[in-house]
Amino acid sequence: MTFKRDNHDKSTSNAVPFILLFFLSMIGHELALESLSTAYNSFPHLATSITLYQFGFCVLLPLLVSYATTGGDVVTSFPRSLKELWIYVKLSAIVYGATACATMSLTCEGVTYVTKVVFKSAKLIPTMIVGVVMDSRAERSGILIKKRNYGTLEYVSAFLLCLGAAGFCFSPGDFTLEGRENDKSMTENKTQETGEHWIGISLLTISVFCDALVPNLQQQLMQGIGGSGPPSVRKCSENEELEMNSLIEDEEVDSETRTKQYQVVHVGLSPQALLVNTNTIGFTLLLSSTLFCRSFVPIISFTANNPQFLLMNLAVGIGLGTAVLAYTELIRRIGPAIAVAVATLRKVVTVVLSYIIFPKPMTGVHVISAVLVMGGIIVGSKSGKK
């Protein structure tokens, strides 16, 4: 059966407000997180408390937005069977795998924080490749799509952005003799504890692959691809009919398939429903773990006696929840690759702001990185005009 899929050639102008919201929310979240970590670093359950608020608001904010805009469509799309729930369990596992593998890699020989940063900064290119592969797979399954085909300039632009972002994440200490000696000492200690260098590189590779899978899977779920339930059948609107016509002109299809294209439209999840369905699993597991480990009551008690602690946690949760909601909307509107590129640029902007607000010595690597990022943006804009 053939389903409709969103056109990837939409103008990015409609996404600009969400890009700004994502940038501002992440900056606010990171500032609040740093302030909270500094002010209450002696609280033994600080990490658990922060994670609870982060997960909690990644469920609560999308739920509130859904009720405010669509009357609560997230309720109707919430999984009602184990088969439907399994989709989001797998997605949550991939999200967890991306973080866990990256963290575990730091315990391996020859893998330092700098190595991790370089790998994680390069996830834009795997995201593009995975998107192309998933499009081809969907097409072979009989799903009508307009395949993503990235040109040479787009891959060059992505490479420059990744390289520039990695360079910006280096601190001046990474280039000093003392910094190199510290890294060497840490590596020698880790060698005794863990083992082989290739294990850490493999874990980082898996982490980056998971990072590339997540936005592409999210996009498919929002487009009605990959769901376990039956498709929602409804009449095609005039705009949908026009879009189908444009897709049909690009593809050679027989009359029977063409008829099906007009009869069925698969209704995907809204960004709010996707976030609620996915993060509810993580929040439930985390809350259960907190109750089991008897850290929930101490967190509540500490929060009740420290109003500022509550306010900081609220700022952290609201900041991340808003950023994740904006980012998911970007995936729906402009696709995973551009959304990841925006996230990569956000890291660069955050580092630049930190150097402006808290002056630190700049290195030649930072200057070169700035040139690479600007080059990536220019090359990307040139490829978009072709």
C-alpha cells in the first residue's frame, strides 16, 4: 500500500521561529544547568533530580501544547497495546544507547573526551547517509516518497560544519603540554582498567549511528511510516491531492498504484504525540528506579526546604522541554539532516558566547574552526540554490 509523505523541498523560512526557539531554549537550559550544578553540587541526589525534571517536562510541555493547539490529540495516539508500545521502547533504547555508548567509551584505552567530541560532532554526515538508506528502504516497501538525494556540495558543507564544530569544542588546555601529559596519564590508567583501544572506538561508532537513526526514525513516525497500527483512511484535501500529483509526475507508477495513492493517506504523529509517547517510557522507568532506590523522598524533602532549588530545576526542565519540542518540529518541517546541522551550529554559538561572556584565550584552532563553519554555511547555501 502506498502512503503520502511530506515534501522535502519546503522552504526553511517557516522553520526560522523554531530555530530561534531551539537556540534560545538550549542556551537557557545550559545556563540554568550550570548554575544548579554549581550551587547544589553537594546534594547527593542532584543528578537524579535534574534528570527527573528533564524527562518530566519533555512529557508535560508537549502535552500542554497539544491541549492548547489541537485539543489533546496526544491522548488518542498514545499506545494502547504492547505491539504499539514496542515501537517507542525501541526508540527510547536507541536514544539511551547513543548516550550510554559514548559515556562507556571514555573508560576505554586511548579514548579521551576530545575523541568523544570529535565523533559526536561528526554525526551530521551519518544522519544524511542513514536518511538516504531509509528512504530507499521505504520506497522498496511500496511507500510513495520523494527520496532525499544529497549532492557533493551538501556533503562538503556537512563535513566543514562537523570539522569546525569539533574544533570549537577544544579548550586551550587541550593544546598545551600539560594538557597532553594529563591525557597521557589518564590513558595509561585507563589501559590498566579496561583493555583495547578499538572497543572504545567501536562504542563511539555505535553511539554516532544511534544518533543518526533517532531523528530519521522520528521523522518517519511523524510521517506515518513505521507505525504498527492500521493507517488512518480519510479523503485527500486539495493540497494533498496537488502534492500527490507532483510526486506521481516524478515516479513511474501503474494505474492501480496511482488509484491507491488517492484513496489512502497515512496520518503520522504530531511532534507533541511523538515526544509524549517516547519520553513517558523514560520518565516511568526513571521514576520507578528513584522510588526503588529510595531517593525520591529525599529529593522532595530537599526541594521543599530549598525554593531556589525548585526554581532552578524548573528552569532546567522548561528549557530542555522547549528545546526538544522545537527540535522535533524542525525534524518534521525541514528534515533530520538540516535539524542536526542546526543543532551542530547551536553548539558553536554556545561556545562562542561562552568566550564572549567568560573571556578565555583563543587558539589558532578556534580561528580555523570559525573559518570552516562559515565555509560550511556558504557551501550549504550555494548547494541550496542549485
